[in-house]
Amino acid sequence: MRLLFVGDVVGGPGRRALESLLPDLRSERSIDFVVVNGENSAGGLGITEKIASGWLASGVDAITLGNHAYKHRDVYPYLDREERIVRPANYPMGNPGRGHTVVERDGMRLGVVNLSGTVFLDAARSAFAEADAVLADLRGKADHVLVDFHAEATSEKVAMGWHLDGRVTACVGTHTHVPTADARVLPGGTAYISDVGMTGPRGGVIGVQKEQALERFRTQMPVRFETSDDDDIWLNAVVIEAGADGRATSIEQLLLPG
Ligand SMILES: [Fe+2]
Ligand SMILES: [Fe+2]
């Protein structure tokens, strides 16, 4: 099983990079499953039904989200209805959408889980206890499991990697938009990276126009943020390979100019 996971797609530039690179990536690397984090895909914050349904129609198997999942109200009914998009599982019960799902391709079943960290981010329940509950629910329903841990602190992410080692195929970090250099397969067979990075414009500040971000830092006044319109666009992703036993055998980091 070969899985491509794409880090936070930011705005129109990120979407165009994804859409232009995905077909060749998929065929050249014999990818079975494609999972994309789309929490910044609509104007830099959140996602819309139009974007999500377009990706799913073009062969993306599942979409994960994060702290911007609920930015656009119009998407709430879609999150309830579409089983291939997930928001953090440890958000309040009854919030729109679901926190985990199972998608199938060529007779293989991939469980996809989204969790939010609780260090510098708000969530209703511990990500660690929630991971245990979700895995109990997925038992017997999935051949491989991918966890997108959307979290700020590297310490919390490394801890989650150890919490899940040997229990899931992959635990990949998102949210910071900056890729880390620690991709590896943990001893129990879980592919791990603290942060995959972002797919979008690198000439801003984690996707935001650099002049606006700098003004905010310099003045500490409210500033309207827009997606950076620079032309230094990158796709940040990982390719994970796993055996039929659900254990990962490799994780490769992809940092590709868009
Ligand atoms: Fe993000
Ligand atoms: Fe985020």
C-alpha cells in the first residue's frame, strides 16, 4: 500500500500546485491512496463544498482538516453528509462532521483519523484518549490507519507518535506549515513525521502576505490577513509505504516546487 499525504493546502496557489502535480505524482509513484489536509484551502482559512467535492471527484480519497474546519458556515451540512472528509475527532460531540472515516480502493480499507493537539490549540478532549477510542472503533474495519495530528507543539506530536507506534500505519503532523526533518518509521512500524509542512506560497509568513504578518508583529494591532501572492509555491507531502500487515516500511518526504 502506497499512500500520499499532502500538507495543509493554502488558498488558490496551494490548490493550483496540488492540482497540477497530483496526476504525475500518483502515476509515477504508484500511489494507492491520496489524503490531503484542506483546512486552509478556501482563501487561506477553512474549506468549501466546491473545493472538497472537486478534489474528491478528481481522485483524492479523503480530506483532513484542523482548527479552521468551521471557518465557512456553508460547509457544515457537507461535513455532516460527506463521509470522506474529517475534522478533529476530539472536538465537542455533536459538532458538524466526523472525526474518523474508512475509505476503500482496490479492496484495501484505509482508516483516516483527524485529531487536534491541546497545547496552544483548543479541543474538547485529550487527543491521546480520543485516539484510543477511535482505534477501538476502527478495529476490524480498516487494513491501514492514517492519523493526521493537527497540533502546534513538536513535543505533543512526538509523544503522539510514541502513543500510536505499532497501532497505526502512519501518524503525520500538520498545522505549523513548516516541514520538519524527522520523518522515519518508528520501531513498532508506524511512519512518523512531526510536520509535513504546507502546500502553498513560501514567500509569505506560513501562507499569509508577509507585509501583513509583519505589520501585526510590529504594531500588535489587528490586521486583515490575505494569502500571499508570491510565486514561490511548493508542495509539501510524504509518501508512506506499508505491507499487508498494516505496518509501514518507509516514509519519504516530498518538497516539490509547484
Ligand atoms: Fe494549516
Ligand atoms: Fe491549523
